[in-house]
Amino acid sequence: MLRLPQLQVARPRTVEEALALLGGEGALPFAGGTDLLPNLKHRLLAPQTLVSLAGVEGLSGVSVDPGGALVIGATTRLHEVAEHPEVRARAPALAMAAGLVASPQIRRMGTLGGNVLLDTRCRYVNQSAFWRKSLGHCLKKDGAVCHVVPGGQKCVAAASNDTAPALLTLGASLTVATAAGTREVPLESLWKPDGVYNRRLAPNELVTAIRVPAQAAGHRGAYLKLRPRESFDFPLLGVAVRVDAAGGVVQSADVVVVALQAVPRRVTGASDELAGKALGTQELEAAIVAVGARAHQQCRPLPNVPGDPDYRREMVPVFVRRALRAAAG
Amino acid sequence: MIDLELTVNGELARVRVEPGARLLDVLRGPLGLPGTKEGCGNGECGACTVLVAGRPVCACLTPAAEVEGLEVLTVEGLVGPGGDLSAVQRAFVEGGGVQCGFCTPGMVMSVHALLERNPDPTPEDVREALTGNLCRCTGYAQIVESALLAARKRREAREGGDRA
């Protein structure tokens, strides 16, 4: 049985109190804890204090601002995101992605902010401390070698958050509270290709909300996920798509994949293939197949997460096509 | 050590625990409620499922400090005042939804949570509600049947109660 390390739990009531606590040595924010606690058991992190966000005012809930943007509090639970009528209507890909995270219990504990900020995952990292030590450690934790890419100097642990690609197709941003005030961080600039720590956020900054702007007329979206079992597992591949089809004709489209590398990855050229095609036509179907082919060419999964990388690569066009058909259908 | 107050199965409980203690440790330790089981300790198997403020969650990944002031319902709390099993518990016995029994408390709590929000679930609703609970014995068929049996018994009891 793996034990949790000794910890203190601080329970601030306001964002200001939380920020002050997070500025202290060895402090980590704690929301759902569904990924953090297993990582603590594996001794991947060694905080002295967990700063619980459960009692902080104003961090949870879904609202729509006057401009039609969804504003989702960072600690809103994934179950609520998946089931919320405004999220389902305005951002269907996000609702689907939130509903495909882990299991019913985990979705009632885990939060949207936590999934957006999920740590990267690798078959050589998400293991017990004993297991990792036996292998000689690696770039992400305590070591200097990569077991995924022999000779590799850069950690390629995989971004494994289901909601990340969906939010990227939706042009979402994060509202981040800092000691100096609040700033808005577009998700496009959040991630960096470094599996050790792939987010451009400082430890003393706190994501308070996720903002999804109003989408174009005729917005459609979908998220599909490849995983070993139809529950609990992290993605071996996740595909989010956006298809804007005002008047029944595609105006613009976007495809973003996750779980291949340290950052979510946009498949380029989706709009070039799909724009101008009418829904329900053979031309659109041919364009969907062409986007799948582009995705296959652009995506090269690494053996960083479980699942044979060749199989995962062959599944890229399959899931891209299925997701586009689901959105356009 | 920290002092916590929480409501477990309708009774106010005061406990003094390590700051990092989990809800599961509090239930099985100082509160003497061993019905909730620890399987994987990772949130994967659902054997530790309890209801916190009505939500089915994994007690193994819930710090006890996080449930201060909240209502917790465990499998022991389903039993009536005279020691009668709840409709869900009886259905698991009658429907053969129990084999070794280790996953059963978690299964029962997931089914209880489902029936509280959806009294008339389809077999697909039941399977979806149980996707966070692993069983290594039964193959799940009789667990799903037990859940549907429980739903029927609860509806019959309610309709009977309305007539009476």
C-alpha cells in the first residue's frame, strides 16, 4: 500500500489568502486532488502544505456573460461542466471532453481548472518511487536520461488532459490571479513543449476561471478519446474538433489532438480542406478524409504513454474522421 | 493533529486526525466503519465510494479536512433503524450481485446515488453509473440486474406508500 506523505492542509477563504499561502515554501494548490494525491503517493511531488481551494469564495460555477462568453469557475467539477445546459449548448466539445474524463466518481471530485493544468504523464514517470529508482530515474524526475527517446535531452511526457484540446478549438483563455492583479492568459500561449513542467504559470499564480468566448454562428464541436477501457483511463489519443457551419456550409474548422507529446497539438489545414463544403454532402466527406490524412502525416505518437505508438498513429485519422463526422452530422 | 467535525450517516462526528488523513482513514479508523473498502487507493476501482454532500466520490482520494462540515453517507448508513437492509442492499443479495463482496459497498453506494437522482434508470444508465466501480468476480451482469431490481422495488414501495 502506498502511503501519503505527511502534509498540512490550509483552508483559505479568499483568493488573496490563497495567493499569500501559495507564495510560501512548498505550497501547492489543491482542488479535486484526483491526480495530485496519486502523484504524492508516488512521491513525484513533495509539498509541505496543500492549499485547499474548496472554501475559497467565487471559484466555482458556470455563468454566461453579456457577450455570450461562458465563464467557468476553476474549481467547477467536471461532472457539472459535462452536464451544464449552457456548456452543452455553447461548447459541445468541452461538455463531451469533461464527460469522458476518468470515472463518474472522479468527475464529481476533479475540477475543470485541475484538468486544464494536469501534469504531463509518461509510462516511466507515473510509477512508484521504488519502480523509478530501480530504472535509474529519468528527465522528468530525479534523473538525466529519457527512456522514451534514447539519448533525448528534452522530456516528452504527454499532455493528457481531455479538456485541453477542446478548449483550444474554442479559443478559450484562463483568468489568472497574481499578487499584482489579474491577467488573462490565452490557452494558445499556456503550454510549452517541456514534459517536466509544460505550463507557463508561476507557482504563486492561481487560475480562477476558464473563459470560453461566444462561438461563431452555426458552431458545432466534438471530442473523442482512445483509451484501453471505456472508463477511468487517461487518453492514449484525444481529438477535439470545431466545425462552424452557418447556413449549412462550413465556414471554418479546427482540429487539436492530445496525448501525443508534451503539449496539445493543432492539426494544420483543417479549414483549408473543409471550408466551403456543405453539410451532408459527398464533398464534405471527401474533405473529412483529407483532414484525417493530414493528421496522420503530421502526428507521430511516441512510446510515452501506454499503448503501441504505431497503433495510436493509425488511430489518429480514424478518430479525426469520427470526430468531424460527429460534429458535422 | 487537527480536529474535524463532520456528519457521517446522519450523526455528528468529532475526530482528531493527522492533517493529511484521508476520509477513508477516518471512516475505517476512529469512526469504526469498515464497510468502506480500500482497493487500489488510486481512484480507479471505486471500492471506497461514499457519498459526500450527495455526490459519489472516492474516499481514498479525499482528504478528511476537505469534508469538514459536510454530510457523508457510507454503506452502513443505508441500513434502517431496525437493522433492515435498504432496497439496494436487499436487491444485491436477492439478485446475486455479490460474490466475494469486496467491491459491493462501493457498487451499492454508486447504485444508491444513481437511484436518488434517477429512480427509473435504463440498463445503460446503470452501466454508465457503474463505470467507476471494478468487480473481479461477477462479470457485472448480476450487478446490473440487481441495480434494476432495486430500482423496481423502490418504485413499488413508493407507489404502495402513496396508496396507503
